[in-house]
Amino acid sequence: MSARGIFITGTDTGVGKTVVACALARAFRARGERVAVMKPIASGAERSRAGLRNADALALMEAAGSRAPYENVNPYCFQPAISPHIAAKDAMIDVDIGTIMNKYIALAAAADWIVIEGAGGWLAPVSERETIADLAKALALPALLVVGLRLGCLNHAQLSRSSIAARGVPFAGWIANVIDAGLDRREENLAALEHWLGEPALALVPYLPGAVAALSLDEAAARLALRPGERALSP
């Protein structure tokens, strides 16, 4: 049986996609599942003896206990922390979704769950022609939306949710992440998100600077496991 997968996207960059993806990977591992992870495209990397390495991709691998080749987990890695399509153009590299799909299939073949983290927001461009949304659709995985709780999130969440639906991508739910500890009327914002997104959050991640390395979203993982899920594409 091939792996079940989840594609983690966000209302914007810097909303906590990596925090949520790592916490779900830990939770699936705690359930006894074999977990694979993937950060298909990353911009913002440090050069090492082994080549460019992105901190988010490394964090995902650590959370999942992954021993997969780094190049499978993060096929496209760019050094400058700029939009991936600009970084790819500067590097004279054409991001190929087919290549990502092949790496995904290889990772999923040895896993029960594969957790994939997108780059930026749902419509972040990855090339002159395609966006993160196109990648998620090609992988045929349900999208989990991370909503960064800050002023403006109600608009960003609704736009993202509408765009996910418009592309025919299954919606796996949403997770709220407190990125602005001083946000006024937090509970009312959460209630509005629940109303406009049509369902309660799978989890609320509190403001935890410096303590995210141990976060495990056990209840959210259990609820995701109960939902009808898409399985990995066949080779």
C-alpha cells in the first residue's frame, strides 16, 4: 500500500508552515507510522561541503527521522532568500514539476505518510508558468492551510481557500498559528475564520518562540488520519 500524503501551504510566507509540517511529522511518527517529508522547492540556503542546504528542509528531515538523500527531499534549492521563480531564473534552472513528482514517488514508496511543505503562499510562482498551486494539483494531494494569526489573516485565508477550491484540490482543513502574540480580539478572529472557512481549525498553535522543536500536533494528525486521503501516485 502506498503512502498517504498531505500538502502544507500557507496564507503567506512566514506563517509557520515548517513549524506545522514538522509537528505533524513528529505526530505521525508517534503513531508508529513511517514518515517521509519533502520541501520540493526552497529559496534561502547555506552552502555546505555537501552543497546548498535549506534550514526548513533539514528541520523536516530531523522531525521525520528521514535518512533519504537530501536531493530527494529538496530537489530545488536556491541560495538567495527570494521568490523561487526569481531565484531559479537567476540560477538558469527550470523548475520541472515532473522531476519533483518522480522524487515524491520514490520517497512515498517507503512511507506510510508523506508530509510536503510548499514555498511561500498558495499562489507563489515557481517558474514563469506555474505556481505552488500547480505543484499541489499535479501531486494530487489534499491541501492543509496554515493560517498565520495576524491582522489581515481573514482576507488571506478566504482568498487561499477559494483558490484551493477553484483548482479542484481537496481541502484537508486548516491550522491556526499565533504569529502575532499581540493580535487584538484573537478569539473573535478565530470564530470568523471558522465561519468563513466552513469548519473549525484542526489545531491552534500557540505563540512558542524557541520551543517549536518539541511541538507535536497529535490530535490534528489523528483527525487527518480519519479523513479520506489521497495516496501517492504510482510509478
